[in-house]
Amino acid sequence: ACSKEVYEEVRLGGKWERLNRNLKFLVDYSNIQDFEFNFVIQRLNQDQIESFYEYCLNLIGTSGKNFKVNYQKYLDWGTKHSVSDSLVCQSKVQDQLRRLLSKYKNVYTTYGIG
């Protein structure tokens, strides 16, 4: 997710401000040169697929550090979410992923693009 509302809904107990503060610290002050961001596609965040890439790009900024973004399909293991949480508009998701894959070399997905 790349907004407070969606992040705190999808990530139970997660705090958007804390996440951003910690990520900025890692980018600015750590010796880590390669970052990998993961995005699990589900109903609540399916409209933020492209925005998430932009969020990561802005986070890394001009630091000179490398990053890649992995987009993954939501797998329901029968835990806290209802079945409707995993339902997404397949064509909308695939269109967004195709655009990102054609534009950037550091985008990966395990989501079936057919």
C-alpha cells in the first residue's frame, strides 16, 4: 500500500508514520545498497499498484541506491481475511502490471500475466 488508509487497513497494527520514518532512515543512514519492496495485490490495494512503484522511486530518491519491486498475488491461507478480501479485478491488475513491466526493468511479478 502507498497510503495511510490502505496500509493501516491491510497491515493490522501497522502505523503508516512509523513505516515511513523507518524506511527513510534505512535509505538515508544504512549501508544497505539494494532494496527490495514487496506488494501483495488484494482488493483493498489493487488501485495502488502503479502508485506503489512511484512511492518506492520517491523513497529511494537521489540516494544512488538500487531497488526492485515485486508484485505478488494474494494467497488466502484461511486466516483473518474473508474471501472477498482477495477478490480483485483481474484485467485491471494485469493492465497495471503490464504497463510497469514495459516501462521499468526493476519490476517483477509472480502474478499471472496472460
